[in-house]
Amino acid sequence: MTRPTQTGLSLDTDVMVLGGGPAGAWAAISAAEAGARVVLADKGYLGTSGAAASGGNNLWYLPEDESLRARAVADREALGGRLTDRRWMERVQTETYRQINRLAEWGYPFPRDEHGNERRSSLQGPEYMRRLRRKVHRSGVHILDHHPALELLTDADGTVSGAAGLRRQEGWTRWQARAGAVVLATGGCAFLSGAFGLNVDTGDGHLMAAELGAELSGMEFSSVYGRSPAFGNHTKGLMMQFASYYDASGRPLEAEGHKGAELIARRLAAGRPVHARLDRAPTALRQSMRQAQPNYFLPLDKAGVDPFDEAYPLRLVFEGTVRGTGGLRLLTPDCATGVPGLYAAGDVATRELVTGAASGGGSLNGAWAISSGTWAGGGAARFARNRGALPPRHNLRPAGTTALRAAPPGGHPTTRAEVDETVTTVQKEVLPLDRNYFRTADRLHTSLRTLDTLWGRLADQPAATDGRTMLRAREAAAMTAHARWMYRAALAREESRGVHRRDDRPGTAARFEHRLMVSGLEQLDVRADPVLPVLTAKGTRAARIAAGDASQERRVS
Amino acid sequence: MIEVVSRSRCVGCDLCIRVCPTDVFERDTDGIPVIARQEDCQTCFSCEIYCPVDALYVAPLTGPAPDGSPHREEEHLAATGALGAYRRTVGWGGGRTPGSRYDRNHLFTAGMTGQPGTRPNPLSGPGLPQAESPGPDLASPH
Ligand SMILES: Cc1cc2nc3c(=O)[nH]c(=O)nc-3n(C[C@H](O)[C@H](O)[C@H](O)COP(=O)(O)OP(=O)(O)OC[C@H]3O[C@@H](n4cnc5c(N)ncnc54)[C@H](O)[C@@H]3O)c2cc1C
Ligand code: SF4
Ligand code: SF4
């Protein structure tokens, strides 16, 4: 199946998985279990790359208890601003439970509680991803580390038939894979903000899919920032439940709960310092806190800060659609994107179906990566099998539009300085709190003018001559497209809901209780999703269980 | 950011070059990795965990540590136990217990929206389950 070519590497496979975070890993395992030959290419390294590897995942892992699960759905439905789909939430509960139990069988070292029962709701990043890599490898999947994908390939009919990219540690030669179907699992987009482990997540997959006409959804739910020590980038938040907040002179700030989060953001947006100290953490619990979230404490320890004792300065680091919600819209239960042969899993797909307008970081995103990865891998394997023979190589068409073709006569290849400038321009529009955390129509319009002009320049941008610049140019283009989708959708949602805050439109509006789709690259189009949220309506069985009315329930049914 | 590759400790296994997700290292002519693109480092600590001989140090800072900073002094870092501290914590390397065995994260998520259990109120009150004291002492040196 592998055949070295003059230019690099050429492969044939049934299923090509792009991205080696949890979603890609589960997709690869699932496709292999469905009998497909699988190749997985990651920009970095399957095991360390992506949000889960460094951050770790607390999971939506609920025991097989119907009333508990129903209540969890109803709770998250409310938190998610009523944009969710109960059917998908229930599927995610079931699938996550099943797969995590398999992960335990494969040897993930879960802790045991005082009754001797394994607790399986938390995954530490390095351990989780190392175990997944081993399982992927043992499933016979061909793993290509440091093989960033640049673009998709289609056959003459437009069916996705593979992908192509660069071999970063093999002299930046090319790779090309012909495949019966492709799973995108390239993660969300954090705009090279430097947030913990997220610089690999630049929205490349979204761009590749949009180049073939795929639609996105929930892109307005993209204004998520994580709290980190001001000197660092470590956005681990769970332990901050024990924090008190102070101004620079040590005066306490009223920063509890939802309102408190906003107060902190407003202060930081205005350039006023906020300090945190974990002074509400009971002494007896501190060792457990360290053991549960070592990557929260590590940077503080290294900096010589004892967070229980000493208030340290905070900053908010942008995490975009990683801990936000938006991504490719899915059309089928097996995560098809609508482009024939193209499936999406994890953060590259919209998570609104399960988290709605609320951030999915903190338990749902991780569960979604496992579940959607499993389904997309299976779907892609079935598609490849039904399709039969791969199209002849000479019929393969590269689908990339920007930054990939040689400069025309008289033109010059894109330079690193030009690409860096693109990145800076986009970052200036999306990173600042007063642009993105607190949105207004005026500011969104202003940003969009800049971003639209920028895209106009990028649309026929030629390729760079060296691989590193070529890759960064594609990342920069992907970020530009991403920012435009985010802000176009943010303009259209004339209300505040979940993580989308419009200072000029406070409060939710009932007429926006639906999801928004956005599509296009040159011309952007926003419309209401005709598929409506499916909620735990009053009177349904699930609602009665959620309300704890199980006795009534038994009589009724 | 990555600050130190200890030439005296490194055994040239190439693991850090392979696992760094942002391709920060290059192999030098003598087989020892060099920090070729520090500006691409995303301070994820992965290389530290994977290095089998604790030869790497990643400072907790998003920018390069200034001249004279203890974050760049190999001897100081070695003497204070900072080299390999994270690897010890996650429990990788011969004879160690994986850190995940001591992960009592469920105590801290109990009762959060959509999670099982009840939220202790107040958080620091007696309702919060107390930890036994399993596992190694993780307070790391600095
Ligand atoms: C600090 C932090 C803490 C979090 N904690 C939680 C939590 O407690 N619970 C929870 O549920 N969720 C949490 N999340 C979210 C969760 O980690 C992510 O939702 C999850 O990792 C998504 O998996 P993924 O595989 O889709 O994306 P990622 O894990 O980001 O992986 C994407 C992969 O795609 C690769 N890639 C990107 N572009 C390309 C390309 N062009 N070609 C090839 N490969 C490419 C990347 O290298 C990367 O390996 C957290 C996130 C952060 C940032
Ligand atoms: S900290 Fe992460 S990004 Fe930096 S050199 Fe190490 S592995 Fe690479
Ligand atoms: S992982 Fe450690 S021992 Fe191996 S090459 Fe890197 S620094 Fe040297």
C-alpha cells in the first residue's frame, strides 16, 4: 500500500483520517474495526498533539442509570441555551460509556475510590493519548506523524477521494493518499493564541471542507477564553472553583459565578489586573487537587508561586472554537458533512447538538470526540466499502483554493513575512477581549471589513516555495476564513446566548431559538438551520424522568 | 517555553524531536537535539514527559526567559529537582505508578451541571469529601 515516489510518499487506503487528537484516534480505531484499511496523518504527533493531550479531559461519563442520564440531558439543555438535540445527547452518553469502558479494558490506569470502584470520568492527557496511540497502532492503522494535510482530493464527480500534504520531518517533501473516504478530525481553531497545546489547531479542516462546499454551524459560539497565569498560557480552570479574586492592591473582587466571569473579563479588557488565590481550598484536599490536575499546578510550581498562599496575576487566553462550539454541520448520525465521502469528528464538527450555545470544554467536548470519532470512522468505512474501487490517480483533483498553486508568470511566491502579517492581522481582530468576548454590531462590522479585504487578497495567493511557509500560509488562510464565519454568524445572532455576548443585544430572544448555518468562502451566507433543536419537551418520558417523577412515570407507561 | 537541553544527560534517543507537536527541535550533527525554533514552542511540556533521562526543561513562560533567569540555568534546575519533575508527577518511567491512579477528579466535578453527585455548599465546607493521602508527595521544588 505504500509506494515512495520521487516527490515523497504516495499511499492507497480505504479510510484516511486527518488529525490525531482523540477524535482522529477513535475514528481510526472504529474504521479499522469495521474492516477498513486506515491511514492517519497528524500535523504533529499522535499522543502529544491537540487539546486533550496537554489539557486532559473530564468526561460526560454517566453510569447506566436512566434517571441520572435524563437529568444530565435536561441540565445541559438549559445550560446550552436550548439549541441542543436530545437524541444526539443520549447517543453520546451511551457511546462514551461504552468506549471508556473499553479504554479501561485496554489498560488505562483509572483510579479507584474508597469502595474499590474504578472512577472513569477523568482522563489525564498524556496517559490517555499514549494509550490511544498504542490501540490505534495495534489496530493496524498506518500512523503518519508530522504529516500536515494541506488539502483534500476529489474524483471527477466531486466525491472526496483522498488528501495531500507535507512531510515535515522528511525534508518537506509531499505526501498524497488516495482513499475511499476521509474523516476530518483536525480540531477547532485557536488562532495561534498560544493557549495550552492549541497552536496545532488552526482550523485547517474547516477550510478544506468549505472548499468543497461544506456548511458550518454555531460559529457565533466561538468567544471562549481560558484563565491562565499572566506569565503563561495554562488555561486549566477546574481548580479555580476554589479561587478568590483580588485587584492589584489585594482588595477582594466579587467574582462569583457567571456574573463574576464577566466582571473578570471586563476588568482585564480594560487593562486592570485581576489576581487569583485558591484560598477557599480546604487544606485536607490540596494533595488531591494536585493529583487531579497536575498540569494546573506545574507551571505555578515552576514559577515559584504557591497558589494556595499567594495571589497570582491572571490573563484570559483565547481558545476559539476549541472550547467554543461551532464547526462543520453534520447531516447524518454517522457524521457525514454533506460532501460525499467526507466525515467530521471532534472539535472540527459543530458540538451544538450536545452542548448548544455553552462551552463544551469541561466534559462534553471530550465525550463528543470519542463518540463522533467512533461514528465517523464507521461511516467512512461503510462509504469506502460501498464505493468499491478507488478512482484512477490521473482523475484525482486537488480541492485547495488558496496558497497552494505556483505563482503565475511575473508573480512572486508568498513570503514568510507576508504570511506572518496575515496572522497578525487576523489575531488583532479575534484575540482582544473588547472585540470578541464583548461583541457589538459596530465592532463586528469593522472587523469584518478588515477580514473580508484580507480574504480578497488571499483568495488567489500563490504558494510559498518552502514547506514551512506553505503550511503556515494555509493555516493563516484557514484562520481568516474562520474569523469571517465567526463574526458573520455573530452579527446575525442579534441576541446574547451562551458564550455569545452582544453588548448591544443583552438577553436571549425567543425568535433565535434555533441554530445558525454559515457557508461560503468568497461570499458568505448565513441562514437559520431548518433542523430545529430537539428538546426534552414537557410531558415526554425523558422530561418526567428528569423531573424525578419516576413513580408517576411507571404508572403512566 | 523550552529553555534547556542538557547535553550531559541526553542520550540522543530522538524522542523529543518525534513527539514535539510543533516541531521545535532539530538534530545536531552530534545527534543531540537543539532548540531550533523556540518561538514555535507552545509550552505544552510534552517533551519533558517523554524524555527518558530528564534532560529537558520547559519554563512556564510564554516568552523566552531573560538572560540570567534561573529557568535557563541547568545546574540550578538539576539541583532543585526541576528536571524531570512533571515526568515524576505523571508517573512515567520504570518503577513508577501512573499519576492517573491518584486522580480524584470526581471530587471536584461532583454536582456540576450535567454531572452526577451533589455540589458541596459551601465549597470549602464540611460537605466536601476529604482526601486520604495516597501517592507520592507532589509538591514540586522550585
Ligand atoms: C486546556 C483545555 C482543557 C480541556 N478540558 C476538557 C475537559 O475537561 N473535558 C472536555 O470534555 N473537554 C475538554 N477540553 C476540550 C477537549 O480537549 C477537546 O474537545 C478535544 O481534545 C477535541 O478532540 P479533537 O481530536 O477533535 O481535537 P484535538 O485534540 O485538538 O486534536 C486535533 C488534532 O488535529 C491535528 N491537526 C490539525 N490540523 C491538521 C492538519 N492540517 N493535518 C493533520 N492534522 C492536523 C492536530 O495536530 C491535533 O493533533 C479542553 C480543552 C482545553 C484547551
Ligand atoms: S513544550 Fe511542547 S511545544 Fe515546546 S518544545 Fe516541548 S513538546 Fe515542543
Ligand atoms: S528525549 Fe531526551 S534523551 Fe532523547 S533526544 Fe531528546 S533530550 Fe535527548
